[in-house]
Amino acid sequence: MEGLSDRMPKKTNLAKQVKPIELSNSRYINVKTDFSFKYIFGSESRKKLLIDFLNAVFKGRKVIRDLTFNNPSHKGMRKENRKTVFDVYCTDNKGGKFIVEIQQASQRFFKDRILYYSANLIREQGKSVAPDWNYRLPEVYVVALMDFSFDHTHRDQYLHDVRLMDVVTHTVFYEKLRYIFVELPKFKKSVDELETNEDGWLYSLRNMEILDEIPVPLRKKKVFRELYQLAEVINLSPEDMNLYQQSLKIKRDNYSALESAELRGEQRGQKQGIEIGQKQGIEIGQKQAEQRAIEIGAEQEKREMARELKKEGLSIDLIARTTKLSVEEIQTLV
């Protein structure tokens, strides 16, 4: 079995640089790490898995017969431009370009980054072309598999098929640029509900590291038998094991950092809320005190008026109607 280490630059030699981290107790690897995703989908010898996965999420709207893997690292037009590194980058038998990405945690500008990737890929098509190039471009597809949800408006929609569209006619404006976003946390089908290839892939990608064996509905399909055999932790080479454990550590550290940041944010929010509440309470208290003072002043004025009218000899009933004070209260005034 080919190890990912066979495709790594020799000068890296991470097996010596990285000390072994405690081994996972899982039978299968967590496919939602950068190493695991490339280990499963990122080599020519395993392209049948990637082809089957892509055809599953495209649901017949795009059929892939073959793929050729390309260099995932892309330099900018100038030295100062940022280099782009895709998780998986390949070309199908009709010239279509595919970027396949795994994203473990939410990013503030995640959609911007995906658009940037596709823009770089489109821009590169114009390099070294003939002077009479007519701007005809290949199809460009970006498939982003996400271990988080970015769309909270559609609670049950886990797959988003995004294209350029005319908002008036609701028709596709440009057929050759397409984005597929898969929100794994929203895929909640149980083993008994798995019917399609898409179901099998998304269930496996979301749950593989917590499974003890291949789910029964998937055992009759060769592609899933190959997937689960490849994903067994015991089949990793020593160096790939180190790389996998390192990727797990990064994933856990990122999760811990995110959780800590969220906790700090909540604590700051609570503190600010208390401070704002106290300030508003003081302001409200002051306003209430001022209003009460006005009310007390008005009551006092009524009493003084009632005393004067009482001295002038007016009847109690007339004074009560004039000042709106009660008869009993006027009788006590001296």
C-alpha cells in the first residue's frame, strides 16, 4: 500500500522531527484532517475514490470519467503575490479543473478564500497562450467539504450547489464555474437511512473515526470496502502514522483555541453586558428619582394650595375638587 510519505519531499523527514503522539484508539482515521483527506483522496493510485465521491455530490449534473492529479501549489504572478496551495487539484478527461478542499473550522472569510482559489485557477488559464486566444476557459469546480456549518438559515440543507445566476430570470448565467459546499454537521442520516452513494460518502466522512466496522449497507459496494480498508489506522506506515497524529494534534489544538476564544468572548460579552446594565440601571434610577422628585414637588404644591384655600374659608369639597386631594387629607392640613 502506498504511503503518503512516498510523495513527500525527502528533506522533510517528519518521522525524525515529530515525536510520536499517543495513538488513537479508533479503528479508522479521522478523514477530516488535512493529512487524512490528502491520504485518502490525493494520489493517482486512489483516484477511483475521489471520482466516486465527486460523482456522488454532483448527483448526475456532472459526470467524471477520469482524473489527472496536478501540482496543488500555485505561485502568484509576482514574487510578492501570495502562493496558493490547494488540498487536492486535478483535471478531468474533458479538461475541467477541480479544487477539492477540507475545512476543519469556520473562518471569517472562508467564502472569500474559496473565491480567491477559483480566481487564481481561472487566471492561470491565460498564461502562455497564443496571441489570438479567444478567452475560452475550461470548466472550474470547487468542492469544499466542511466540518462546520456556515449557513444557519437552512437548518437541514447540508449541500449547496452555487453558480452564477440571473436574479431576475433565475436562470444560470455561466455554466463553467461552480461551487459545491458540503456542511457535514448537518448530515444527520442514520445507518438505516443510507440509500445513495452520496449518503454513504457523507456518513463515512462524518463518522468514520468513531466506527468499529464498515456499516452494513455499504459492505456490498467495492468503493466503500476499499475506503474502509485504506482508512484503517493499522495500515498506516510509521511515518504516515506520525503525520496523522500530528494532524490530529493540530486539529485538537485548533479546536481548543477556538473554544477558548469563544469562552473569552462570552465572558467579555457578559462583563460588558453587566457594565452596560449597571450604567443603564444608574441612568434609569436617576430618571426615576428625578420623576419622583417632580411628583413629590407637585403633591407638595397641592397641599400648600389646599392650606391657603382652607384659610380663606372655602369648603372642603370645593378644595378637594380644585386640588384633586382627598377630603381626608385636606382635613389633616393645618
